[in-house]
Amino acid sequence: MEYKIIVSLFNRTLSLFKDDELVKTYSVGIGKMLTSTPTAYYKINNKTSHSGGPYGVMWMGLSRPHYGIHGTQAPWTIGQVVSDGCIYMHNQDVLELSKIVPIGTTVIIRHV
């Protein structure tokens, strides 16, 4: 069983795949024009629980330093172009996702 995450910057969505079959799609917030979310292939390097603050309840660090998929204490930013390059998710969504995907999961960030 292999998981993969594909982030569409155009659609502002994060899609979870298991063995190449779509499992679930989440709405996400992405980077602003001056601090855009970088497109490429990454891996999830680490996971850290938080009790709130700018990373919401969970941080999943990517193989590019200082970038990650995380929760937010500002749920109105989901679906918006607002971050410094990270991918924002609703706290309940990032918790759900973090329980499913292991460290080492491939994350593909692309424009479409």
C-alpha cells in the first residue's frame, strides 16, 4: 500500500491517493505571489503535533527546509492565496491526513 499526495495550486486542493486511487480531496491555502508555494516532488520528512499557533494542531515538514503542510488557527484562509509558501489545511483535515500518511510519503506540488 503506497500513499501519494498531489497539491494543485490552481485548484487550491490537496488530493490523497492510495495505490494510485483517489481517496480524498481537501481544500488548502497556498503561498502568496511573493512567497509562492514551490512546485516540485518532495517527501514528508517529519510530523510534529502542536497545540495551536501559526501551525495549527499539526506540522508535516517537507524535504525542502522550512516548507510544510500544516493546520491553521485562521480557517478562513483555506482556499486562499495567503501563506509564506506552506500549505494550510483545516486542523481536523491535517490531523486526519497525518494519521493516514507515513513519513516518506511523496508530495507532488504542481500548478494544475
